[in-house]
Amino acid sequence: MPEGFPSYLSVDYEDGHSQSAADYPSVDEKIAKAINVTQTALSQYKNPAIMWTGGKDSTLVLYFAKEVADEFGYEMPPVVFIDHYEHFDDVTAFVHHWADKLDLDLIISRNEDFARLGASPGDEILVSDLSAQNQRELRDRLDHTDDTFVLSADSYAGNHLLKTVALNNTITEHDIDGVFSGVRWDEQDARKNETFFSPRHDSEKYPPHDRVHPILQFNERSLWDAFWYYLVPDLVADYPQEGYVPQGYDDLPNGLTPEDLPVGPKYFEGFRSLGTSKGSAKSDDRPAWLQDLEHTTERAGRAQDKEGLMARLRDLGYM
């Protein structure tokens, strides 16, 4: 991390404490807060980075960072895409396409141990074949005592090795002091007590850094409103500036196609929350933003073994 972290910061780690999305009732108020948090972060952190999964939440965070950087003359941070070996192909293609289109500095973060072993999701792997670091993580951090484990980004051990360890190594390699993340208060119980600037300073758990959460105050409905009335019109030249909410693949204005939009293709197919290709399922045949967002569960299509362990995973450094 940069020398002197965190003494050069003057961020309010209590900002957002005991709040919820209801404290920011309108989309405009939510956007104003996101801009404020983003501007504060870009002005204070020396080497920030943006976690980007290609999903809706992190794409909105990326949009705010780009708009604020352009408006106020800050350097645009690099974006970090964690390759956990189980992405949908079209999600990976989406990330690379828009990274090129927006001229982003894209860092691919992965646990290279599994590439070295030629391992694939679902393989049973000997712990003794892993690197010393990964063996320590399993033994000392996860209390894993078996001689083998099954590689899966949706499992407790797999999620930690494939995502958290990969991220921690990237933070160390690039001296990152502030990580922008797209978590929201309403998305998952383990995240409802987060603050806009969240310290991760325990060097026994992770390389010391802060998490920056510009969109805590959004809920699923307001997030999609921000997409169709702000993000898409600002990033797509031929999109109506007054906004337009498409009803499906074939309902786009001015001859545009879904591939022209910074909206992950799976959301058009009916997915509402994206994880691994095996651990995610669509909620409905309608696009995500047309579903009953207020009376159904956003993450119901996600692998539930990991969801049930979310608090423990976050304590280890997961988002």
C-alpha cells in the first residue's frame, strides 16, 4: 500500500452508519450521494481501484467514477475483474468490450495456482498440490483439514481462494489503498451495516486498505432507474437523453441493439443477480427491470450455500 496509509486520509468511516435506502428517498438524492462519495474517494486515495464484475451494481459504480473523474479532472482508476474460472462467456465478453470502448485500464485478477494445475470447476484437488500460500489459507484461515477440496467459486473454500485471495494479491501487487465496490444495504443481510467508507486495516486478514461504497443507498428499482435515465443515455450517443425503458431485446430506440448498451446481456434474459455460470439462474423470462422487484428476492437465483456463509466470507475479505 502507499506509504503512510491511512494517515493521509480524512474520510468519515461513520458516514452511513445506521442508515438505509429510505434515508435517500429519491433517485436524485441517491445519485447526489454517490457523486459525493466518489469525489471524496478520488480526491483522497492515492491508488484506488474499482471492482468490476460486469454486473449491474459494479457497472453503476464504474459509471459514477468515470463521470466524476471526467468532470473534475481526476485520473480514472484501474478496474479489477476477478477471474474465478466460472464466468458466463457473454459476461466476460461484455467486460472486455466495454473496457476497450471506455478506454479502461483493466486488471485481470486470478488465483494463478489453479491455472498452473490445469484445474477446472468441479475438480477434486489435492491440498498438497497447491502453493504454500493457498495451503496456509485453507489450513489457517478456513480450518480446512481434509486432504482434498472440490474447486467451486460458490463454495466456502473455493470462494475464498478464487476471489478473496486473488483480490488480496492484486491489492498488494498494485499498492491499492481504496477499493470501490458495488455493495448495497438492501442486497444482502451481511452488508446492511456497511458504511460509505469502510476500513479493512487488519493486516492479519488482508493487505490494509479501505472499501468505498458509493451505491449503498440504492435499491434494485432505483438502480435500474439510474441505468435507463442516466447511465445509458450518457454513455450511448444514440440513446434518448430523456431516457427510455426497453421492454425486451427487440424494443430499443434508434436501431440500437443490446450489444450497443452498457447493460449486461444476462439482465435482458431475466437474470437479476449474477454469480457463477453454474450458481446463477434467471428469475423470470422478462428482463430484470420489468420483474416484480419489490415483492421478490433479488439473489434467489444465486447458489445458496455461499449466501448462507456471506458474513464469514466478508470477514475474510470478500465483498
